[in-house]
Amino acid sequence: MIDFNTLAEISRANCSGICAFLIPANILATSLTIILTVINRPTIQVWQAAGFASMFAFVMVLHVYTWFMIGVVMLPTFILLALAITCLVTNLAAMIWRLNFLQFVYPWKLNR
């Protein structure tokens, strides 16, 4: 059985390493989603990139919530939470925009 208290403690103990990985990973993965959307790549590639980037953002949200659980309410926690939420919203918007764009431009080619 998974002990969430132990996972939260590991997350807080290794905060600098986790953040050193997750911040660039979020930015790069979300940038890839935006680039694939702008250059009009196939929908499956955009969805894969957005799903991959959303995993990083979701892990960052969970990491920040481990700090909120023990009462750490500081500017860095809000900045990291804002970054993660921005990445999640951007990836979701890219997926929705891609579907709406395909319906508008190629209504007869859309595979559902």
C-alpha cells in the first residue's frame, strides 16, 4: 500500500532537485506543445505532447500541495503553482484549439 505521508516527506526533502527538474521540464514540454500546434502537426502528435507536458505540470501541482499541507505559504509556492496551472491551461487550450481548427478547416477529414 502507498503511504502518502512518506511520499510527501520525500517530495519536501528533495525540493530543490524536484524543482530543478520540473521547472525546465514544464517550460520545454509546454513549448513543444505550442510549437507543434503552431506548425500544424497532426492532432495525435499535439495530444501526445500535451499529455506528456500535462504530467509534468500535474506532478508540480502535487509537489506544491505537499508544502501547503504543512502550512508553507510563501511566494515561491505560489509562483510554482501559477507556473503549473499556466502549463496545464496552455496544454488544454492547445488541444481544444487544434480540434476546433480541424473542424473549421477540414470538416470532412475529421476522424472521431
